[in-house]
Amino acid sequence: MNVVLALLTVTQLRIGSKAFTENVILADIGAGLVRAQGLPVEHRKQLGGTEVLWHALLAGEIDAYPEYTGTLRSEILADRAIGDDDVLRAELARRGVRMSRSLGFNNTYAIGMKADRADALGVRTISDLAQHPELRFGFSNEFMNRPDGWPGLLARYGLPQKDVRGLDHDVAYRALAAGTIDATDLYSTDAEIRYYGLRTLDDDRSVFPPYDAVFLWRASAPPGLAQALLRLEGRISADDMRAMNARVKLERQPEADVAAAFLARVLDVHTAAPREGRLTAIGRRTVEHLFLVGVSLLLALVIALPLGILSARRPAIGQIVLAVTGLFQTIPSLALLVFMIPLLGIGAPPAIVALFLYSLLPIVRNTYTGLRDIPTPLRESAEALGLPAGARLRRIELPMASRAILAGIKTSAVINVGTATLGALIGAGGYGQPILTGIRLDDIALILSGAVPAAALTLVVQGLFEIIERMVVPKGLRLAANQ
């Protein structure tokens, strides 16, 4: 009876996934099972890397996501000496998280090279790489910093290579095929291993631990969620996973369709994820993108304009304000988004705050410069007429500085349109969603379905500010600027 009441009162559940194909498929399979239980569920796709998903789970922003035991031991719980899976499960339980048993396959790391290149050099094991310091490595960004990744290889194998760079996992495959790098990290169930004719090198010193696929979920989640996900224990073989990855990556089938076919074949569960047309999807992304840009820009205007005025009136304070707002510009946008997750969770709020911080400097700086560049005789004339400070600001100074101020606002708006595409990495939606999916699937058309509208929106914003400038900037200033 209690379970029935819980199912009747549950709000929409959220299953997250990392930004690589296999994880998206597994999350779609999990969402299909939850949906078959009669529970409302949303799949929040490709939310960046491990840290993003883990913090989102702890914060209650998502209710479950697919993970790997090697990642749990080596990254999430790296400060703990984790033994078998029972110990791992107990450590997770202390954090309010539950873990399934293995879904049935081990997707461990491997190092891969083009087979013909490996043959030419006589490379068959990772140890053999030590004999070729000239080789160029390109590893996924997460692998570059994990103890069971590049740092572990360096420590265990003492590799001498210096040309080592971080790349997106899917981009690394294309770089390997093009010959711009010689080796990269692989996931053992990747469809690209066979497609690109790669050789997986023997991990002869056992750096890589087992990476059994599992599901994690919040202990406080409705019981129906666990009941659905536990049905996957031991049901997905490595061959099944490779085949599903290939259907998505190589045959361009939607992940939801591949997941639904697996559920129907293996578990006799027939379900379909909600679909939307191309135009509907573009319209939804446009609304999401405009929301991110519009709200962040409005907040910046409310804060930055007064700061710019204060900076112009009090130059000593102004230098501090410009330095602080300039500091925000030096923080990489992706890092700033990730910094916001522990404070604001995932989705639109952290993206809006990050965009707001990036918007401040152009508006503050241009307001400060525009007001400071007003000719001194004009200021003195206004004071001699006895105009109060507020009236001088409204009637003379702001109109005189309006051209510079609008230029700063336009700069912030254009920056926001482009930077907002990264919000998709933390579930904020917008035009970044198809761009990220297109990069992951090597689908140019999908990339363009996000990039082209983003570029068009930039042109619209620029045109809109041209119109606003004609309405706001005094005609005399516009004529003077065109002479």
C-alpha cells in the first residue's frame, strides 16, 4: 500500500547521463524501464563529466545515472581504500546513494593505436610505447587528470612522451584516424575500435581497474525507481553494448530507438520516449537560449550600469571594480559553469549566473569610459547652470555617453549568445545541445542545427542594437560619429 501511495504522489524523476554515447544509451534504457513502471521520468542528456553528474546526484538535481566501478574507486572515492563491491556499496550508502550490481559488462580503459602504425613500430603492449618517445598522444580531458588515467600510466610505465594533449573523446578518435596523434585512450566497448581499425595495447602492468557498468540512485528516491533499474543487473553483455554503440555512432540511429529495441528484445519491455519534430526542437532551443541570454543580460544591466557610474564618479573605486569584473573574464567559461554547480545545481540557474558575471566587464568599462570622456568644459557648464548632480547625469552625461554604453551592452549580448551554448553541458539546454550531440556523433548536420541558429541570433542581436542606437543616442552624436 505504501509503495502504491508513493507511486501516486511522485514528481517527475530525472535520470542523467555523461557526455558520451554509451552513457546516454544506458540512461535511455534506464528511463525506458522507469517509464514502463508508470513513473514520469526525464532523461537529462550529456551533462558533462563524472564530477558534474556526481554532484548533481548528491544535490538532488538528478535521481539516478549510469556509472562505472573503476570511476567510483579511482575518482569519486579516491581518498578511500575501496576493496570489493560490497565495500564500495557501503561507502556510497554513507552518502545517501545506492548502487546496482554490474549491468553485465566491463568497459575498462585501454590505449589504442592505428593497427598499421602499431605494426610498423612493433608496439603491442603499453610498455612498448616507452621505446618511442616521438609518439604523439591525445587523451580525453578526463583521462588526463584521473589517477587511473595518464598520471597512472606515467607512474607505472614511466613513459617518456612529451607531446601529450587533452581532447574531447570523440575528437580524439578523428585525430587518430587523421594521423595527427598516434595513440589515445579507448573505452573497451567503443564501436570506433573496429571502425577505425585500431589495436588495443595490452595493459601489461595492470594500471586499469575493472569498470563494471552500474546504476547509481538516491536512497531517498521513490522505490519504483530502484525496482526498475535493478532489472538491468547482468542483462547487458559487452557484445550487446558494442552493438548498441555501433548503431548510434556508425549507423546514426537515435539513442532512444536503440535503447527501446534492446528493452523489447531482452526484457520484453515495450516503451517509447516522447518525440518532437525538428522545428519544435529548434523552437524550444531558441526559447531556452533567449531565456539564458536575456535574463543574464538584464541582471548585468541592473548591476553593471550603477557600477560604471560609480567608477566614473570615484576613480579609485573604479579601478577596483574594473579589476574585479576583469577577473571574471579570465576564468574559462566551462570552469566557471562547473564552479556554480555545488551552489546552484544544474540547469539554467548556474548558466545564468556565469553569463551574468561575463557580462559585467564590457558594460562597466564602457559606462566608465563614456562618462569619463565627456569634455570637461561641458561638465563645468552644467555645474555653472546649477543643475543638481542627478539631473546632470540624466540629461547630459548619460546621453553623451550613450553610444559607448550601448556598445558595451551589445558586446555583452553577443558574448552571451556564444557562451550560452556551453550551458548545455550542465543541462541548461539552448543551441548548445545539438552542437554537443553532433560533436559526439560526428554529425555535421546536427552541429549546424545549433551553430547556424546561434550565428543568426548573433546577427539579430547586432541589428536590434543598431535600431536601439538610433532611438537612444542623440542625433548629433550619431552624425559626429559618422563624419
